[in-house]
Amino acid sequence: MKAVYILWLRQIKRYWRSKSRMIGSLAQPLLFLLAFSFGFGPIFQKAGGGNYIEFLTPGIVGMSILFTAIFSGVELIWDKQFGFIKETFVAPVPRYQIILGRILGGATVSSFQGFLVFLISLLFGFKITNFFSLFFGFVFMFLIAFAFTSLGTAIASALDDIQGFQLIMNFLVMPTFLFSGAIFPLNNLPEFLKFIAQFNPLSYGVDGLRWALISNSHFGGIFDLFVLFGVSVVLVGIATYIFSKMEVK
Amino acid sequence: MSIIEVKNLIKKFKTKDGEFTAVNNVSFSVLKGEIFAFLGPNGAGKTTTIKTITTLLHPTSGEIKLNGFDVVLNSNEARKSFGIVFQDPSLDDELTAYENMEIHGVLYNLPKDLLKKRIEELLKFVELWDRKDDFVKNFSGGMKRRLEIARGLLHHPKILFLDEPTLGLDPQTRNHIWSYVKDLNIKEGITIFFTTHYIEEAEKVANKVAIIDKGKIIILDYPQNILEKTNAKSLEEAFISLTGHSIREEGADSLDKMRLKRRFGRR
């Protein structure tokens, strides 16, 4: 298990050293918080939705974790391109440990990124109700991070180059974000969108965060926890399977 | 006693219009302590062979044993027996030389204090100790190759694989690298297996040479015997008389350039 640790540490070091990446990926959530909370906030309140920044913050935290996690997973393509993957593949370490180290590293980085966004939201007026709920908030942040890093890693294991990258961004990441209830409540949606949202893992992540942080939930927090945990297990399984079958050309 | 045994190795790749046989029924063995050269033009199947032996690719059929361990059935034991320097770099550019070595040591499960000692010893051996805390992205091509050699030796492998170890390096650095390699072979008794398309390297460095062309071994013997068998004055002549073409033709040069670009031009 030392192998898992050192590959985890590698991801952390790479993230910590690239401050531009850290700051760069904070810019987008910051912009969203700014634009949406001031733009839609008053309308949301008038329509009887309550405090919009409270509603929005779990969504934007979920979004930033989604983006960072998919990207950390997809970083595996860079390891293929720059050759480091070969170093890990000839080492006497089972493939599942290599991928576990990678995924845990990516998940740690992206939940930390989510935590930073959460801190920023405090400046926008988000209020923590109690610290017990904060604990569950972190659990959900990590689960979202874990699930989507696994997804990104699985995709990267199957892809050979970065050409398909834009495709992933437009057809996977954006819809996942938009149809998750991150920026608007799910209960007023038309039936077919509600239906789609049901199959979106991020819906349960964002809902779980809302349950933990503002005691407001659509599916129910415990249910969210189970769904997200199940999805994580399935995704990490798929990623491990593709990864262990991989050859290095 | 042979430390590398390859029997009837076949490696096929799926392509758009069917199958391509990169390695076509290759058998050979390498004795402990030998310096063994795999000589052939670009595209002959050298790298595919080395990647299949070192568990990066799965053989389509055939049997490979390293240090007595089957690479498919007992891959982790087989992996412990060798170190490898790839044709393209396999370092993490965003980490320091020391950190790259450290990761390798942990992956190969070396005890902590031994690892520290060994890293120092090897980085001094390849003359990179004073650059140990520099990021690899700031290293030249030759320095990266030296670091890869040091890394490949960290876990005391019995076999060192070198895939075109001098490609794209200047003559001085080349000589430097070969003197390290010969040194290792003599002092530590490490078996060396290298591929090259530079005839003079095979001639100068290797005890035994296998000439490979279009996925097949054409001849495998001591360089002296190859010359006698083919009635040639040099390996270059022997190569032409055996294959009917020279080792560097049909656009090999442009392929070389492409590889170099891939190797150094990425960042």
C-alpha cells in the first residue's frame, strides 16, 4: 500500500506546485457565485425560493469539484503522453494500487478545491449552521470528488490522445453540471428533465451537500449518500478494469 | 545460465485493415552477464519486443522468462528482476530528480534508509547529485537519460534493458553513457540488453548481437562469428548481405527526426 501512498503524494505535490492551476480553477466558481447570486438572487427571493446564496453555494461547490475531478482523472492522458505511465507499469505493483493512488490523489485535490470554493462562499454571505453538518458536507465533497475522478480516469484509460477532450467537456461535463440542480431546484422542472436529473450522479452530490449544509433536500440525505457511494464503487471498478487491461504502445 | 528466455514470441497489433505482425516468431536467450544487442532498422520490431518482454504489452503467443519467472504468469517477480530505460522519457517533469528516484524506490519497496543511500550513490554515479533538487523539466536530453539510467538501477536489477539509449544524443554524451553501462556490466555483473539501429554501437559494446528485420531474427551470434559466417569485414556489410538492404534507408532519417521531436519538443 506504500505504492498507493507515493502515487497519491505525487498528485498532491503536482497540484500544490502549480499555483496557477489552483487559482485558475477558482476563477470560474467565483464568477458563477458573483454573477448568479447578484443576478438571480433577487428574482429567486421574490419567487419565494428563499436565500439564493444559501441554495447556490452547495451547487457551485459541487460544480467546482466536478470540473477539477474530471480533469484530474483525465490527467492520466498526460501521463501516457509524457511517458510516466510506463514507469508505473513496469514496477512490481498491482495495477489496482496504481489506479487507486491516482484516483485518491485526484479526489483529494478536487475536494480541497471544493473546500476553497466553500470558504469563498462565506465571503458572499453563506452561513454555517452547525459544525456537525459541516462534517457531512466534507463527506459529500469527497464522495463527489472520488466518483468523478474515477469517471475521468476511466475515460482517460480508454482514450489514447487529448483530441477527445473537448468532446468530454461539452457532452459530459457541462450537461452533468447543468442538469444536476446545482443552480436551480429540481422540483419545478418539467418531467423529462427531472427524469434525466435522476440518472445524474451529481444531482445526488449537490442534493447531499444541500442536505448537510442547509438542511434542504430533494431526495433525502441518507439516500444521496447511498447512491453516491454506490456510483463511486461502480465507477472505480470500471476504471480499474479498463486500466488493468491497458497496454502501453 | 540464461537469464532472459524468449520462445516463439509473436506480437500482433490490430489495425484498421486487419492485423499487423510486429514480432514474428522470435526466439532467443541471453546468458547472465552478457551484453546483448538487438540490432535492426526502425520498424523492425525492436521496441515491440522489449515492451513485450518488460510486461508493457501482452504477447499474442509465445513464452518469456526473466530470471526464471514467466512474465505473464508471474509478472511481479519478473518485474523485480529488471530495470529499464525507455526510448522516450518516462520521468515526471514536474518533480525533482530526487523525487523521481524516491517514487521509484517506493514502488519497488526499498527500505527507507537503504533508499536514501542508494539514491545518493546512483545520482553521484551519473553525475547528477548536485542537481538532485532541480525539476526534471529543466534537464537536457542527456541529463534525463542519465537520470533514467540511475533510476533503472535503483532496485539492484539483474537485467538492464536499454531501448535505443543514445538516440538523439551528441557523440560525447553517447560515449559517456556507454562507459557507464560497460562499467555496470563489469563491476556489478548486470546483464545488459539493448536495442539500437547504430551498427557501430552494437559492434563496440555488445558481446552478442541479434540482427532483426521485419519482425524476425535473421542471425544471432558473437559479432566475430557473424562476420565469419557472412564473409564480411564489418557488421554493416554483414547486415547488407543478410537482409539485402542497408540499415538506414526508406525514410529512416525522417522517422528519426520525428522521434526526436516527440522526445524533446513536447514542452
